[in-house]
Amino acid sequence: MTIFGNLALERFTFMTPDKDLQIVLNITFGYALRISEDNMAGIYGIVGLQATNPSALVSLFGRKFSYCLGNIRDTEYSVLFDSGSSISHLKESGYESIVEEVDNLMTRFDIDSVYIGDGEECYQGNMDQDLDGFPLLTFHFSQGADFEVGVEGMFLPFNRSIFCLAIHKSESESESNIIGVLAQQFYNVGFDFDANRIYFQNVDCDALEG
């Protein structure tokens, strides 16, 4: 794999929960302009959150970390933080079940489907105005954990009069299910590498900064 882009050594400054500043020097940081192959082995995540690489950014802070995403469509946000996949990807059986239920609900909401291309499930309307009362999508995990996704995480505006389902079908059944950044809005997501566990809590991310 060959990557063309910009790369530099940067200084990162973080504020700890007790308001102290932690400075990390000489972090390799950059962005790719062109990648010659689809194989992404060796890429450590957009901001170095890959757990398995000792040189990744997160490895410098121990074995636990979390991130919290607010409303990424809010115009007050100057940066769109993307963990790698904006939309969610599900294997065929899960994807088809969701599409069928969403289509039934759209009929009840008197919203018509529109075709904009293969692999896209899109609808006529404004998601911010026409989906009031639309039910939550809930992912059920083991040990009783539920991950609830609202309209902001379930759909993505295509233009002012069309919105699309922010969930795609995985290209292969061998691929993992992926919950994308849009679905993670308004969640604090934590990782414990030693325990091999993930934690999530629906919170006001702005309140965590106070």
C-alpha cells in the first residue's frame, strides 16, 4: 500500500477531568490525499485510536479511553470528527429487516420513497420537519445492553427535500457490522482494552466539558 499526503510531528494538548493540561510531544499526525490500495492494514485510525498498535495515540494514555460526539450537524461545530465510517453497515439479514420496517413506518408517516441510486434507501421530505415522533432504532447487545439511535443517527439529508437511510448493507457477509459516527451522536463511548469491553452512555457531550 502506498499513501500520498501530508505528514508532520505535532504537539497535542489535552485537558484532563481535573482541568490540568497534559501535553504529548512529537505525535506523528497527518492526512492522506491518495491511497493506492483498498487494503487499510497498518492504518491506525483517524486520530490514532486503534488498540492493537503501540505507536497509536491512544496507547500513550494507558489502556482506557472514551470519546463523546454531540450533534455533528450543528453549525457551531468547526470540525466534523469522523472515527472512520460516517454511516452504519449491517449484514444483509439485519439490513433488510430495518429497511422493511422503515418503509412500513414511512407509509404511516405518508412519506414516499425516491430513487437516487442503487444501494440507497431515500425518501421525499425534510427529516427535521417530517419525522416528528418517528420511533427509535434499538440495537440489542448481550448482557442486556441497548444502543438507541434517533432520527439524527438513522437518516442523512441528501438535499432540502430528500433524506436517506444512514445504514448500508455490508458488501460481504464476512464483514463485521459497523455502527457509524452518525449513530454514535449524543453518546459517550468508552473502551477498556484489558477487559476487552466497550461502554456507551447517552449523555449531553457539552456537559462533559464543564
